[in-house]
Amino acid sequence: MRIPAAGRLWLPPERYMEPVTVDLVPQENVHQRAELVDLAYASSVNRLTEQRARLEGIRTRAAALLTVASLVVTFATDAGLFGTKGGGPGLDLGYLVALMLIFLLVGICAVCVLQPTPPSWQHGPPAVALLDDFPAHLSDTAVKAAAAEFMTEAADTYNATHLDFCSWWYRRGSLLLGVELLVLVAGSAF
């Protein structure tokens, strides 16, 4: 099965070069097979939808992470810890540099999560591929089965890889936010 999009092939060549085969199923099993394919198709669609929701949740939390990190710096500035308001002695230079570096690193983590999804992210099989790549004599069940297989493979490979990437960066940003708070508390205590 060949699934093109913007001039790229979505499956590796060894996959789209495979011929499409149609199994002859006894008549009494046709309805049962169609129900199973419908169930597999719905399950694949739900999985891609859940992955999209998970990605949006991670992105929302990453944006909040950056907001909280900037609020910590704003609080420190308003409290006179940077020595800009003359309210106190301010933090030592080492703590100030550490706070700014940590804030920068939290920002990098958030930006890595908030990037647009890469072209490899799959929302579902392209409609053009479903219409063009399958012979007209194939049943709807065969096309749905191929689409369900494509969506399952996309969820297991492309989307899972990007979700792992975003989760990794989000976890590092969360850890750095905790470190930022510890540096602020340690710097203001001494």
C-alpha cells in the first residue's frame, strides 16, 4: 500500500510494494469479519485521537511550565532579590546566574515540546491514498482493514516516537522548575 502526502511516502518501500491481497471468506463469516474490521478501525481511530489529546495535554502543561518559571523570576524581582528595587541586599551573583540559566533551560524544554508536530505525525490515512491506491473491486471491509493497519502502525511508530520526545522534554522542564525554586529559596535564605 502506498500512502503519499506532500510528495513523501508514508510507509517504508518494503511496505507499499506489497501487493494487496483479498481473502475469500465463506459467506457466513463475511458479516462477522466486517464487524471485526469495523471494531479494529474504530479502535485505531480512537487510539490516534487519544494520542492527539495526550500531545495537546503535554503541550498545555509545557506552556504552564514556562509561565510558572517566569512567575518565579518575576516574584524574585518584585521581592528585591535581584537587587533592582533596593529592598534588600539581593541574591549573590552565583544564584542570579543559576536562576537565569535554569529559566533559559526551562524555556528550551518548553519550546521543544511546543514545536509543531513533525510531518511524520499521523492523524489518519490520507483520503487520497484510500481512494487512489486501492482497486475499485475491493470491498469496503478490505479498505477499512488496510486503513486500520496503517493507523495502528502510525500510532506505534511515528506518533509514539514524537510523544516520547515531548514527554522527555516536559519531564526535564518540570525537574528544572523544581531546581529553580530550590535555588531561589536557597539564595534568599543566605
